[in-house]
Amino acid sequence: MLVKTFGCALFGIDAILVTIEVNIDKGMPNYFTVGLPDSAVKESQQRIEAAIGNLGYYYPHKRIVVNLAPADIRKEGSSYDLPIAIGILAAAEQIESNLMEQFVIMGELSLDGTVNPIKGSLPIALKAKQDGFRGLILPKENAREAAVVEGLEVYGVSTMSEVISILNGEHEIEPEQVSNLDEEQSCFYDFDFSDVKGQENIKRALEIAAAGGHNVILIGPPGSGKTMLAKRMPTILPPLTMTEALETTKIHSVAGLVGSHTSLIRKRPFRSPHHTISDAGLVGGGTYPQPGEISLAHNGVLFLDELPEFKRTVLEVMRQPMEDRVVTISRAKMTVDFPANFMMVAAMNPCPCGYYNHPDKECTCKPGMVQQYLNRISGPLMDRIDLHVEVVPVAYKDLSSKNNGEPSSIVRERVINARKIQEKRYAEYPTIHANAQMNTQLIQKYCDLDDSCRNILKNAMNRLGLSARAYDRILKVSRTIADLDGSENIQTGHLAEAINYRSLDRDNWGS
């Protein structure tokens, strides 16, 4: 007898419908799996046979052929155990098969019939809804994540017996429901800008970076608060829109990083990889490509602490994704695109000893070491960082003060207002959402300067030794500062502040 069940294969951050055909026929007892399965899928026979027997059903010792269609797409992992097992029982006429065509079924089986969690349940749920299925049956740990898709019955199961009861029409299990209140409560952060004592100029720079989506680098001695400030960056970013939340959750779902109590990720991601990370770990890759840290930071913040300590080759692979906001992983048999629209916050010491330009401590580095240390970061990468901010140690009177700084909620309101201005400005450009994404044509259109501003910029370029590559960055940051002030045009004060955030472009830095 031939029976069909339905599952999904993951391709990048999207799912592709897989039809699982199970045919049981007379002949020598054999089990064949075809349709480009990997080793985990081929090994499913032993898990399925044990699970069926331990649940009190009979495993048919006949010729069993399992076909996973379409056959030109690689099928990976153990999540096909459950639909194959259900197909075998239905083909052996031990359970009803009338409802199977209405559900997508995915899950890994233990030997006792327990259903274990899988990766990618949100993309699978979206695909099931798109293809008109009534519902989705998957492990209980993944049910909340999939239940955010409206118009789809999502059943979370713990054992294969529960799946059989659903397919037999015995509705002892209710579809998973997600509370909007739970989602709102999940948006709170443990950190706040009010925790930071002093450093008002640094907070101002981070507010500008958040308002325009600019990349920023913090340069300062050890213990000056660089990491503390960077960790609070997501708290001043605008809340995720529903589209952004779905995109972010899909990426984390494919990577298996969505918790069992989480349905939709509503916080801006904050990723902080160690400087020993590999190229593939940062941008993604592997034999069967998986998202890297820059994709896991999509719609959020990628924090690179001790930037010069990263291997140069690792940093260089970020150059193209930082421009295109997407990373393309190419393999012989596939090409996968992962979103990578992140805001980079980097931190570094000014020199190997850490005390160059320190107000109190003397730098012990030999001549030329400071510049050599900075040269670990290539010019093209530094070109993609809009704000260079010097962080100085906090004075004792600020540290001992009992007065809290401005809370993140107030800063975030100003950032949201600036983003609304940009959203209206770039309404006719679907790929542009913030000032940092402006191209040359948009810079010429929206960053027009009057004569006094042109003179200031010209003098700054000549007197401070600013490079030509700083020109566009200064204009973009000036546009953001003007948006924060609610100004239609860029004023001299906006331009002067933007010029001040190009420390590493000065000819005398490190000399």
C-alpha cells in the first residue's frame, strides 16, 4: 500500500515542502530510503522500528521503500523520523490515513517513541500556511515558535502516540496558542543607559549611531566602559517591527537558538563573538551552510571587542556583507543567501599597552607600535565605520555620584523620532531604511551643504588630515544629527560634530 505524508527541508532560512512516499509491498524484508537523504535520514530505520515496537504497534517486515520528493534537494537530519514512521503505520493499515494530507509532520524519534525538538520550525510553519495545509504537528518544545503563524493549527506533541490520536480525529490535544501579553513582556532588557556613570559624549555618539544605523568604533584604555556601553546599545534601538521579528526568528530558528518558551524574538539581537572565531563562524558556512554571527545579528548589534585581535582574514570577509546587507554562501551544489543587516559596534585599546593618550598613565609602547597596532585593521574595513569615538576614563566624582544618567527609554524615543523622519524620506526606496544606507545619489540629494558648511568641511579635510573616504561618512552622520534635532537642512553645528567623530582618519593619530 502507498501512503503520502508531508514534511519540509530547510534551504537557507526558508523551507521547501517534501513529500514522503511510503510504499509497503510483498517481497524480501528490506528497507530503502531514496531521494538524496543524508546519513541521519538513512539511520532512521533503527529508531523508527524500535519506537513503533515500544509503543505497541507492529513493524511490518516486508519490502519498504521511502521516497523523499523532490529528489534533487538534500534531506538532512533526523526530523524526518516522525513523518516516515507515521507513513509506515498508515501503509501497514494500523492507523487512519484520511487526515494525513492536511498536516505537515516533523520530529525526531527516540527509541521509546518520544518526539525530540527540531530546528527551523518557524520557516516550516510559514511554508505549511503558504501551501494551504490545515495544520502542523511537531515537537512540543517547538510549538510556541510555530504558533505565531496565524491561520494554522499547530499541535505540539511529546510522543508518537499523540500524533496518532490527532490523525485518528481524537482531539485530546489542543492547538498551541500564543499570548500577545507574553510577547510584550519579552521585550524588556536587563541593562539600561542609566547604569552608565558619566561618559555623556559617548552616549551621545551611540545615540547618533542608533538613530542613523551607523557603525561605530570605541577607542579607549582598559576599564573605561567600552563594553558596558556597547551592551546597552540594543536598549536604545527602535523596537522590532513584525516583519523584522519574523526575519530574526527565522534565522535563529534555523540555527536552533530559539528557546522552548519563546515564540517570536522581540528583542534586538546582540551578538558578541570571541576574537578567535573562524571565517565560517562569523559569516556562515559549512558543508551545508548555516548562518554565522553576522546573520544572527540581523536587525540588531554585532559587537566585536578587541577588534585588532581578530584575524585579519576574518575581518576582511565582512566587507561585502556590510555593504550589501546580505551574505551569499556558495557551494558546489547550492548557493544560499542569509540576511546580514546588522549594526557593528567595535571596541579596541588605542595601543598594545592600552594607555596611549591616557590623561594619567604613561604609554609604554615603543615608537611606531601604536600605528602598527592600528594597521591590523585594514583601510577598507575602517572605511565602513562611520563614527570613531575616543573613550576616556570616568572621573571619580562621576563614579561616586548617586545621580543616575538618562534612561534608555528617553533616548530611544529620540531615536524612534529620527528613524520616522528617515522612513518618510526613503519611502520610495524599498532597500533604504536609514541614513547609513544612503548611496552617492541620495547623499547628493539629501546632504546638500550651504557655503559656510562647505568651508568648514574643506578646512577640516585640510587641517586635520582627514582622508577622502571620510567625506561621505561625515555627510551621512551630519544628516542623522540634523534628524535628531528635527532640522530639515544640515547646519554648521551638525557638520562640526560629525567631523569630530573621525578620530582615526587624522594623520597625527598614533604618530
